[in-house]
Amino acid sequence: MKIAIVCYPTFGGSGVVATELGIALSHRGHEVHFVTYKQPVRLALLNENIHFHEVNVPDYALFHYQPYELALSSKLVNIVKKHQIDILHVHYAIPHAYAGYMAKMMLKEEGIEVPMVTTLHGTDITLVGSHPFYRPAVTFSINNSDVVTSVSESLKQDTLRLFDIRNEIEVVPNFIDTSVIHKQFTDCQRDLMANTNERIITHISNFRKVKRVQDVIEVFHRIQLEVPSKLLMVGDGPEREGAEILVKDLGLQDDVKFLGNSNEIDKILCFSDLFLLPSEAESFGLAALEAMVNKVPVISSNAGGIPEVNIDGVTGYLSNVGNIADMSLNAIKILKDDDTLNRFKENAQREAAKFDIKNIVPIYEALYEGVLVSR
Ligand code: GMT
């Protein structure tokens, strides 16, 4: 099949999932065309099955806001025609599903039918999409997609609760490629980050308010009073400065390292003992899954779809959002001795394997084939 994938090219989870899906589809012989405003960060190499088309929005003095949707839908029309695309797969409803629908309609005028699959990722439904500013357009785009998928059961229920949905929603969970783990490097080099007697705790996110990075610092503060440890803060975003101030206020400067955005997530997780994800909302928690597959147990909130990934008492622990005391106690329970930590590590990797890419990509392929056959 020839598949056009529309996504955000950034470090966010939806872009990562879309990119990894496209790469996996290309390995299975499909021709994949990424359409976005920048080459996706996880898309290192292009090959004969992977193409990237950049959406440009030329500046014009009249525009207060750049009409990205318009440029994207026009680009999609051109690419579908030029490459005889069979399927349009848009990740993150805003504005991709809307732009995709416009492209579909323009192509229809020319007698070209291209089905659109929309994958809902989280904030396109919860924090952003359900706002009255966007709700009518998001509802319309979901109801007019040929196939709609959500990355967790929790997100499906949120979508049905927040919007007036007439379409079916298929749950297709996010995934991970277990075959590449630990293959790129052999030495975890944990001594670069901590002393031998210390545990390494990691948080990875885009440092937005929803991630509650201050809770990460507070939880770490309590942990390190009981268990010698270091905290690695990976990623960047609007809450980073506040987190750095809190670290200073709590006198933790020697124990907390801010590493910024990284393309070496697996390397960092390789020497991590525990992952913290206290998010206010999280449709799935791809970062938790990435940690688990690298044998890192997870201390998280029980928000959204996290309980579908992090199994309480098995791969880590779940607490109510903001319950720093409970999160700290649970973390200490896991970190207190090597046997317990190793048990949680093994459990985390075993549970993560259920989300192996090999199990999930065929589900998307079947959805594509189903919608093509039904035309
Ligand atoms: O919140 C983020 O980290 C980014 C955001 C995105 O759209 O890129 O992530 C959402 O999609 C991810 C991939 O499906 C999910 O794993 C995240 O849980 C989800 N974020 C939220 O729901 C807050």
C-alpha cells in the first residue's frame, strides 16, 4: 500500500508513534510518505520506501496566524495525486484530521477517493480538543473520518464522553520495538551519572504543566532522604525553569541533572532504576512503556490510560494525581533492596513486551485493508 502519514515532527509521543509506525510499515514493504512541517525527529534515514514532504507556509503581511491547515491540505492533495496514495493516516486530530478531510473533499471533486484514518492521541481530545474553541471542528473531523483509532480504552471513553461521536472508535494501543533494545550499545556506563551505591531515577517529558514536573522533584526529594540516588530530568519545555528553581530551593543541585532533549533515550533508560511519571493527564504514557521495555519500573499517577500500561504492584505503582507522599513511599519500596528492584525490572520488561510493534502494526494494516475493500 501507499500510505501518507501526517503527524507532528517533534519529540512528543504522537509524533514518535507515527514515525515508528511509518518506519515499521516501510519495512513490511509499504511505501510511506510523511507529510509535516519538519523531518520527524525519530526519522533518521529516508530510503526507497520512506519519503518526507515538507509543508511550507509562506509568510504574508496580512496573516496574523499562518494558515497551516490550508497549506497541509493542499500539500496532501498534490502528494496523493503525484504518488497515487491509497490511505491517508493522520495522527493527532488538531488540525490534521480537519486538514485531511479538506484534502479528501478536494480530491473527491476530481474523482479521487482516498480513505482517511484518524488516530487520537490524547491532548487533541482532553486538554485542547474539548475546548469550545475547537470542539465543533474536532467532532466533525472524527465523525467524518473513515476509521478512527484511539491509543487506549481510557482515551476512547474520554472521546465518547466529551464529544458527540457517531463513528466507531477502535482502540489500537501504542507500541514499542523490543528488537532494537540494548542492541545499539553494550555498556550502560551508569558510573557517568551516579556513584555505585546510588540508584538512578529518571523523568522524560516535554515539561508541560500536565506533566507535573514539580511533583517529580518533590518525590525525588523524599526518596533521596532514604535511598541515595540521582535524578535525571530529560526533555525541555515551559516548566523546566520552575523545576530548576525548585531543585535549587531544595538544595538538590548536586543530585539532579537536567539533560535537555535527547535522541539517546534508550541509553539513558539503560542505566535507570526507576521512572517517574506523575502526570495530571496521560492518554497512554508512551514514556512509561519506553522505560518498562528497558527494564525500568514506573512510579506514576493513575491518570487516563496509564493503568493500561503500568500495572500497580507489578511493573511499578499507581497513585492519585498529586499524592507525592504515596509516590515517594512506593518508590522507596521498589528501590530499597536489589531483589525487589530486580523483580520489578523483570516484570516491567515482560509486561512491555505485550505492546511489541509486531503485535500492533498488523492491526493498522488490517484497518487500512478493511477500509480499502469496503470502497
Ligand atoms: O503529552 C505529550 O507528551 C505529547 C502528546 C503528543 O500528542 O505528542 O502525547 C500524547 O500522545 C502520546 C502518544 O500516543 C501518549 O503516550 C501521551 O500519553 C499523550 N499525552 C497526553 O495525553 C497528555
